[in-house]
Amino acid sequence: MTTTTKYIFVTGGVTSSLGKGIIAASLAKLLQAQGYRVTIQKLDPYINVDPGTLNPYEHGECYVTEDGAETDLDLGHYERFLNVPTSQANNVTTGRIYQSVIDKERRGEFLGKTVQVVPHITDEIKERVQILGKSGDYDIVITEIGGTVGDIESLPYIEAVRQLRWDLGENNGIVIHLTLVPYLSAAGELKTKPTQHSVKTLMESGVQADILVCRTEHDLPDDLRKKLALFCNVREEAVIQSIDASTIYDVPNLMLEEGLDKVVLKKLNLKSTKPDIENWNKFLKRHKNPTSEINIGLVGKYVELQDSYKSILESFIHAGAENEVKVNIESIHSEYLNSDNIKLKLSHLDGVLVAPGFGERGIEGKIDAVKYVREHKIPFLGICLGMQMAVIEFARNVLGIADADSTEMNPDTKNPVIDLMEDQKTITDKGGTMRLGAWDCDLKMGSAARDIYKAESIKERHRHRYEFNSKYKAQMEAAGMVASGLNPDTGLVEIIELPEHPWFVGVQYHPEYRSTVANPHPLFVAFVKAALTHKKKKKGVSMAQNK
């Protein structure tokens, strides 16, 4: 533990697929593994107050924290690597900064002064950066600054970093600059000019990088490292190579080999010890050496952009490693799924997950997918909207309520088995007004959910406006669908399952937000295990038929 909180700022030039979030998370993991209390925050330069109203195609997945903040997907990386929950304070946008300053101006807090970017906006940024540090909970705060150095939107953040380094004093705040060192195959060489220009642009704003992390496809030779150190005004030991990795979970080990943690701790005047990442490497070993393989269909309507379902994909990696299984994901666009092609798309799969989402596009394809896996006994997991589609499908095809629907897609339906939550009916603003954050759920005795969680009650994170309509609960249960998880305060149905099915579970919440390397989510672990069992059973039947 340190007596003074130390700050690390991660900025970026032009980078490729492995970005600042993974580097920040990997560094944090190495520092945490040496006994330091570490957290990471993300400063986003866009004017939206949060990403909650952004289309997943625009910004990827919207990640939800325990305290109900809708945040950038990088916070998911932070939690998955560190196994420490983040909060509202871990993600700040330009929209939130300006909103706060304007609210203060309206209240008369600036005593008639002209409100300007400097000092008022930069002071607000500085205050937000230090909230976590002043809490007393952390020795080191890593702040990732979104966007690219030189962007107009990022300038106030870079200026705030310049001021903070001055305010914090020597050895209390450092800057890591992530840049791209491209390889020109025609010339057969790596080029340092983009990095030099990026560092120069940063220096024009008054900020000198302490450490360079260079994204590259090829090893950086010593002479190139010396060149970068000389022209970018950093120590040679502070030129860190970040080479392409087969998985993001390799990056902490790659950064350890490069000595990033040692350089950082030296510059912060902190003690460096050997990081204890034994459990991390056990996970990696299981992940890279599976004993079996399964195919899971991910049915959604944002499948063209993998980041739309980032937490789900990572949860399968965690659960796969736990089961020593390689999980192959087949993305299936629900908009193009129908009764004519459903068998072709789903029959070969070992399990099907129907993903969350909003709006009516692709809904019937999701319902068709649920019907197929229910009737053909394929393991099924429905998340949020996926669970709601399972309820609608059951109502239509088992209860015989042909017009059963959700008021989200059909406001005039006479059988709203999924309906707008009561406390949502008077809400007009869309941003930050859904049911968000961690809510309690009691698990029914003897249910699959109780067996999976090995607990009587749980807490899970939510992000939705619509719910299972409890008016239909008795009718559903009489026909074989069990409401196995209920909110103890509201009675809202959180989990549904079909006991007659080998493995069929739908959840109103988002289990993927709580899966980490250290604690794979039990639902995903159980789902992967069920899919493997289904595959073995199917293979056994096939072999028997061939005999």
C-alpha cells in the first residue's frame, strides 16, 4: 500500500485492434498481482452523457456496472482482468463533464465569472479523475483517455493531464502513450514515423510521454528501440513492445516479459516484486489446451459487429476454460432466420444462446430459434430479450395464445405476456432510465437455477424496461414453464426454465456482466457443460445408428 495515490494516464496515437483498454487492464493486473490496490477509469470524449442510447453498431456493447451506470465496454475488460467491480466513477464522458459544469453555472456557483474550457472544464475533468484516488480505496488509479491525441475532442483531457502532472508532483503521475509501429511489407521494415509524430503532437499540448507502448506485428529490434527512445525523449527501457497476441489474455504475460510493470513502478517510486499470476496462467493453460470442442449458436441482430456482444463472447471463454472446452461461436443473424432455414442453421449446434437487444427487428427469427431448440431438446440460454422471446414462444406454441407478444414490439397486443414495467410507464427520457444495476433474486428450491448457482439468493445486473407479465405466471407454470427466480421486493420474474427440457434457462438480467477470469459465471459454465453433454449424447446416438 502507498501513502499517496499514484496516477497513470494512458493516451493513444493511431492504434490497431489491440488498444489502450487491454494495455491498461494488463498493466493493472500485473500491479494488482504485486499487492497494489488498482482501479481503472475511462474518459470518453464524446458528448453523449453515457453510451446507453448508442446503437451497438456505433459503439459496441453498453456495459452495466453494479451501481447501475451504463458505460463503455472497456470497463468490462477492467472487471474481467481485475475481478474488482467498477462504478459510475470509472467512466466519464464529455457530455457528463459539460452537463455538470453547466448545472453549476445555472446554480450560480461561479460567482458571475465567464465559464470557459480552461479552467472550468479542465477542473471538472481533474476532479473526476481524482474521485477514485481520494476515496482511500486505491494505491494506483489508471486513467485511459479515449480517442486519439490530436483529436479536437481530446484536447481538454490532455490539458487536464498536463495540469494534473504539475499538481500531483514528481513520481505521482506518469503518462503511457500507445502508438502504432506499422510494418511495410513492400519495404520489409517497421516504420517509426507515426510514433514520432504522435509523441510530437502530444508534446505540443505540453505533455511528455514517460513510456511508449508500441503496437506491432513484428518484434522491435534493439536499434529501432534506441531510435524511438532518442527521438521521443524516453529511456530505452521505457520503449515497450506490444506484439500481436492470439488472445487478449496473453497480454499481461507479454507486458511482464517486456518489463512494463517494473518501468511503471520505478517511475512512480514504488517497490517492484514478482507478480503472482499463477491462477491467471492456470486459466490460460486450460483455455489453450481444451480436451473437447463444442459449437454454440449466438442468435442476435447485431452479429456483424462482434463488440456488440463482447461480454457474452468473453464469458464463453471463461466458461470454456473452466470446462476445458473450446467454444466455437457461430453468429446467426435473427433477421434472416425463419422456419424455412431454421433446421439448416441450428440442427448441428450443441447449444443456442438468444442474445439481448432492443426493438422489433429480427424478433420473429429469435422466436423461431427458441421454438426449434425447445422442440429438439438443444440446450438453450436466453438473456434479457432472449428470455422474453422464450416466454412469447411458449405462450404462442404451448399455451395456444396465438397473439401473445411484447408491448415493446406490439403496443396494442391483447395478450402482453411481456409488458412495460410499471415504474417505466411515466418515463419520457430514454437515457439512464431503465432498470439498471444489481438487483436481488431469490431462487426456487429444487430448480435448475438453484442447482447452478449453489445459492438461495443472488444479485445480478439488469438493463431493461420490459418484464415478464406476472398475470400469465400461473397459466405458464401450469403448462410446464417454471418461474425459478423472483425479485423478493417486487415479485418480478427473473428466471424461467423448462424442467422437462435437458437444459432450458432464460434470465431477465445480464449474467455476462459478472463473468471474470477468476470467477467464470455459473450460468455460462453450466450451459457449456450441458452443450458438451448434448454433443456426446448426439454422437452416441449417431454411432449406435451406424452400427
